[in-house]
Amino acid sequence: MKSINTLIKINTRELDELRKIVAKSEEEIDKLIFYNNKMEAELELEHALVTQNPEMGVMFTNYKRMIRDRQANIEGSLRDIERRLESLKEQIAVKFNEVKKYEILLATKLEELRKKELSDETKELNEMAINNYLKENSEE
């Protein structure tokens, strides 16, 4: 039974670690989306400045290309993180099933022990009752 408890603890710890990794990955996604949106807003602001000052157009083209490259990198990173998240969620499901399997096994073992103890106790009480009965009947 001690080994089952140990397996439950180990798998629960691994499950918690996987969940932490998922949470960090989701935070990473949020940051990347934030930066992507921020760059888009800055690009719109720069475009508005260029329409007011056409001589800045030469620099804007390079700036726009740089921003679009960064956004493409961010989108690639987002896809990578999404794939990693899918894998992590599958691992979480497997680990969760393992934990539940061990918990059910432990509950079954505990129930068997309880029934055995109850059975042993009943046998002992029956034996005492029989002995008392025999003692009473032999004295008569």
C-alpha cells in the first residue's frame, strides 16, 4: 500500500509540473500576442506620421518590413507553442488517468482490508459467543 501511495505522489507531482508548464506556455502566448498587437499599433501610428510627412516614407518602408518580419517570427513562435501545448495536454490526460488508476487501486485495497478486518472481527466475536455458549452449557 505504501508503494501505491508513493506512485500516487510521484504521478501527482509530475501532473502538477506539467500543469505549471502549460500555465507558463499560456503566459508566453499572451505576451507574444501583446507584443504583436503593440507592434501593429506602432506600425499604424508610424503610418499616420508618414501620411503627414511624406519624406519619412523611405524609412517607413524599412521599418514596416522589420515589423512584419518580427510579426512573422511571433506567429511562428505561437504555432510552436500551440503544438507544444497540445502535446502537454495529451501528457496531462495520460498522467491524470494514471493518478486516477492508482487512486482507484488504493481505494480498492483499503476496502478489501476493511472487509477483511470486519470479517476477522466477526469471526472472533462468533468464536467468543460460541465459547461463552459452550461454557454456559457445560456448567449446567
